[in-house]
Amino acid sequence: MTEVPDWIIDKVKQARDLFGVGGPEWSISLKMNDRPGGHEAYGYTVTNPTYLNATIEFAADLKDDETGQEAVLHEVLHIALSEIWHIIVEKDEIDEYTEAMERFITRVVRSIISQNKEFTP
């Protein structure tokens, strides 16, 4: 498995601070994968908000550019919203919620990127 590049580690730390999951209470593991979560995606996140654990897999070929920065922000925002996500999953409203949440996350991340091309909190 590919080592996580320093730029991803740095951007994840910045994004954690930005979205309020930067403290030691969250344990977040980072991995690189040719197909994050088995999908054609830039990233994939699995969370357990009960125990404050998360794993983010990033595409092995992700670069330190606007797309890469957007992917980092996107995945960390999933962690910040994971408690809400798990409540919705329990209520079996997952399909409609997933589409709405992905659109919301994409809008927030693109707004942050447009305000500051290389995000720094």
C-alpha cells in the first residue's frame, strides 16, 4: 500500500481544525488506495461517531491541486457530519439523504476552495 503523502496529512489536519474534528477525541486513519472504498472516487470515508473513529482512503494518484484539496475537505466534512449521517441511516432514509448530503458537501467545499485557492484555516 502506498504511503500517505505529507501534503495530504497536512491538509487533513487543516480540514479537521476547520470543521471542528481536530481535537484528540477523533481517531482518524489515512490510507491510499487505487479504488477508495472499492469505487472510482478521489476519496472514501468510513466513520463510527459513537467511538469517534474514522478511516479515510484517498486515491493513490491524488495530486496536490484543487481537485486534491477538494477531496480532502470533502472527506473530512463527512466525518464532521457523521453523527447526523448515522441517525438517518437508522431511520432508513439513506438514499435520499445520501444524494442531498453529497450535494451539500460539494457546495460547501467548492465555496471554501473558491474563497481561498489553497485553504488554510
